[in-house]
Amino acid sequence: MSAEVRHMKTAAELALAETYAAAKQKLPGKGPLAVLREDAFRHFEAQGLPHRRVEEWKYTDLRALMRDLKPLASPPDASAKARAKTAGKIIGDVECRRLMFVDGAFASELSDVTPETGLAIASMNQALAKGDALVGTHVGKVIESKDAAVALNTALMGDGAVIRIAAGASIARPLHLIFVATGGKPASMFTRSLIVIEKGARAMLIESHEYAGAGSGDYQVNAALELVVGDEAHVDHVKIIAEGAGALHVSSLMASIGARARYNDFSFSIGGAVVRNQLFLRFDGEDTVAGIRGVCLLKGRQHADTTLVLDHSAKGCQSRELFKSVLDGESRGIFQGKIIVRPHAQKTDGKMMTQALLLSDTAEADNKPELEIFADDVQCGHGATAGALDEDLLFYLKARGIPPKEAEALLIQAFIGEAVEGIEHAGLREVLMEAAVAWLKARA
Amino acid sequence: MALLEVKNLHVEIGGKKILNGLDLTVEKGTVHAIMGPNGSGKSTLAYVLAGKAGYEVTEGQILFDGEDVLAMAPDERAAKGIFLAFQYPMEIPGVATMTFLRTALNAQRKRRGEAEFSTPDFMKRVRDTAGHLGIEQDMLRRAVNVGFSGGEKKRNEILQMAMLEPRLAVLDETDSGLDIDALKIVADGVNRLRSPERSMIVITHYQRLLDYIVPDVVHVLSKGRVVKTGGKELALELEAKGYAEFADEAA
């Protein structure tokens, strides 16, 4: 008795179908790429927007949370580009190569595209249009995902970055991909990026999603990044989600990581009405060491969901996952983390910890750690905690003359500091801690 | 006027009476020892002075420099100059000892309307003070009390006291868990801080600590009240006879 009950399509689903039908001829890419889009859309259409009865989306009922679809963003005009210039400040004076994507479109005139040995940068729109080989090889193929949000992104992908870092190259400055919404009018953006880091290369990637318009911002983001990390490469990826207070943000990282690589991932989620941050990672080669960490700072009625699937497909890899959330007001923080250890992935060493700090009686933390282990010689563990600040610790600080708000801030900084410490770049660690301190001050 | 006046203090925790009309007067520049058996209310007195939540004062008064202490928040009391050296110092993962000290010192100074210390001035002070207490630079960089031995934790309390320069220091069983060498270091640290401008209340179960920190006045606490007050010789008497006599007296 499992007769499928088709639900009535929601307004957003109907709008997605109409938008796709109207846009598909104009969206970049022909032949196999057009087929990829079409297949993705059919896959999405068959399941619709994910809802609470879909286990992976249990805590983030996108069908209920996404009431409508905002029109696809128009290419940015001069005033949008002018507003966009303020974006990227969240990382302070950390020296980077800035690549700007304004309302979903690559803005080369706002980006640093000066040549550098071993680094190739292109726009996804152009790469799709001309049937670029790298795009043909990897887009939609890095991690075969059944996820509805990823399928939607594939169906409607417009622009984004296509970056290739040659074998053995060491890229001096971090690459900062800035995806900024400028808020001229309600809009939706479907950016897709592909970054291929070849064998033995060293790179640091920063991805920030920001808002540079007035008010809280009435827009929707569905962003996806496919990342290929070659054998022996050393890669850091930091994603900052600092959307406007009215934004709906869904983003997906799909990463395949080669052998003996070092991979360090950090997510910092601070802005947006509804945020779903998906990380799908797979170890494809042996003896890789990875750290996957994140911090979520939520207040008001913010909802942020971090969903991680980590697939140990090769033996001898070590992964450490640490996710911290600080929840104030009526916010809701969700962490779902699944570690899969394939039968041949012996000697896997994986440890996952998620901790939520609740600053109010009305905040909610949902933690769902899962282990699926098919190998017999592994070390895996997970832990989850949720609680308020320790009253005895607070008293100790207050008894030394530290006012209550400052004492709380100090303990909260210490709480998230443990995760932030995992970022290798000292300057970036500092600016993210500063952003956290600013968040705490705004709270007081 | 005495620096501290505790008058007829009655305190309950969760409906259970712990202090029953405690009186205590501490003059400026004096060191008072409070001794007593387990459960006599020694630590409760320490926590009530510092302002810990959960202690309900049902009657009585605490005046510090003539001001009503019970009306002040813990951080306010600290800024006025009341310092509690904890029996069990807390571990604060992620907060470096140096950061903690500077935050506390500058918060107190700010509240008192004094200028905050510059980084170099602060560093110099903390290095000098830590040196006297045999505290290594490495310990200052580590998170507060995390991975510290019992002796290190107590030395860290005395370091905080030295940096914050309180007018009244309450040392709650500072000797507990210390071997004789660690005890001497801590007592030396405390003695260095004795001054005509600073009063101390040394709470201890054992007379041993008072060989090193010699008090001006000794009080015996039993069942939530001071049942005997005397000079330093009272401590020796207690050591010889035990607390049995006072337990009966208070009953």
C-alpha cells in the first residue's frame, strides 16, 4: 500500500514550471547541457518542492517556506553594480582576489581577472554557452545528487564561476567569490559554479552571499558549487551566508576529494530569513584529512539548516566535523549530519560533533547526527549537545567584575571560537570572530 | 567605620536555612579567619558576599563601606572591591587567561570611572605579578584553568586577586587540595597582598593555612552563626580540641 498521492502543485511550483518553460530556450548551453537541464527539471517536477515528509528536509519544509517564486533576476544595471561595490566587507582587509556576481551575473568590471600562472577564470554563462569542456566533464557529475534543490539549480543555472587551478599551482591570494543581491526589485537567482583544483595545487576559496540593497531584501537564492579537489591538493573553502533579513537562501556544495588531500571547510551563517546550507562531500581517494566546521548565529525568527552528507568512499581518510550554533529569540537552528562509510573504506576515522547554545527560552535546536557504517575496521563517533550558558561560569566572570552582557559575549565567543579555530587563515579567523562580536553587540 | 559589617544575616537555599543570624565586622587592613566544621555555612557566607544567585537573604544586612551590598549585582560588588577566591575555580574553555584578566580589570576600572589599561601597561603588570607567583607565560596564554592542576588553579585565583587589587578578599578554602609546597606559594602570594588598605577573610577548615597566613582575628562558625571570636591562638585551640565543643554550644 504505497500508492503515491500527488499533491496539488503550490503557487511556487507552478511558477517554477512556467519560469522554466519560458526560460529554457534562452538559458545557456545546448546539446548534452540542455538535456542535463531538462532531466533535472523533470526530476524536480516529479517530486516537487521538498517538504517535511521528505526525511532530508524534515526540519526545513521548503514547500511551506517558499510561498512563491520571485522573477528571475534581470542583468544588473549601473545602479545595481554601484550598490554591489559595498559587498565583501565582511572579510575586512583580508587580501583576496575578488570575483563579483551581481544579482546572479558575473560582473567582470568589478572583479580582479588579472592573469596568474596556473589560474583560469571564466563565467559559467559563457562556459555553458560555448560548451566548455571542463563544464561538460563536471557539471552535474561531481556528486550525483537526487536533491530537489540541486535539481532546480541545474535546471535554471545561469551564471557563476568556472575556475581551474592547474596541477601543482599555488594560488597566492584567496579567491573571494562574492554573490551579492542588490535588491532593486524582488528576484530569484540560480548561480552555479565549478571549481577544479588539480593534483597537488594549493588554493583558498571564500564564497560569500550578501545583500547590498535597502531594507531586508525580497529575494531568493539557490546557489550551487561543484568542487573537484585533486590528489594531494590542499584546499580551504569558507562559505559566508550573510543574506538580507528577508532572503530565502538555499545553497549546495558538492565536492569530490582526491587522495592524500587536505581539505578544510567552514560555513558561517549569519544572515537570511530561511537558510538551507547543504554540503555533499565524498572522499574518492585514500588517506585524505578533512575538517568540516561551521558556525550559525541566529536571532529573531531566523531559520537555518545545515545538512551535511559525508561519504567516506576510500580507505584511511580522517574527517573531523564540528558545528556550533548560537540561537537567540525565536530562531531555529538545525544540523543534520550523516557520515557514510563504504564497505571498502577501512581505517576511516570520522568524528562529528554538533553543539547548540540557546540564549532564549523560545529558540529551538534540532540535531540529527547519523552514521551509516558498512566497513568493519573504522573509528567513528558523533555527539550532540544543546543547552544554555553555564550559570556557574557566568557567575565566575561576573564575580571578577565583568558585566553580565560582556560575560555572556565572552562565553559565546569561546563557544564558537573552538570551531573558528579550524580555519587555517589567521586573518580570516579574526574577521569572522569580529563579525561574531558585532553580532553579539547588536544583540545587547 | 568598619570596612565590612554583616548584621544578623539569615540565608536560605531552596528553603533550607544555612545562615542563622550571622554577625561579622571586619576593620580595614585586618585579616580575619573563619573556621568551622563542614556544613557550618562558611562557603555560603563567601557566596553571599560575592552575590551568587540562589541564596535567599531572609533577614539581615551586609554593609561594605557603609553601602548596602545586597542591592548590588555581582559585577558591581567586584568593582567596589570585593573579591572572592573560589574554592573550586571554574574552567573556561576558549577564553585565554590573559584576555580574561584584561577584560575583568578594564571592566572594573571602567565602572569606577578610571582609565582602561593600555596593552603594554597591562602586559607588564601581569608579567610581574605572575612572576612572583611562579606562573609561566604559557599558562597566561592558555584557556582559564583548563588543564591546570589544583595548585595552578589556586595560584591563578591569587594572580587575579593581585591584578584586581580588591579592598576585601574572601578566600574560600584556598588551602583545599594543595600539598604543602603549593600551599606555601599561595600563602606567600596572599601575604604579599596584605596591606593597611586591604582586608581579608580567610575561610578554612584546617588550622594549617593559618600557620602561613597569620590572622588578626579568628571566628568559629557553627550552624550558621559565629559562636566564638578570638585571636590567632583560637585556631591552635581548635586544632587541638576539634569542633565538637562548638557544635554543642550552638545546638
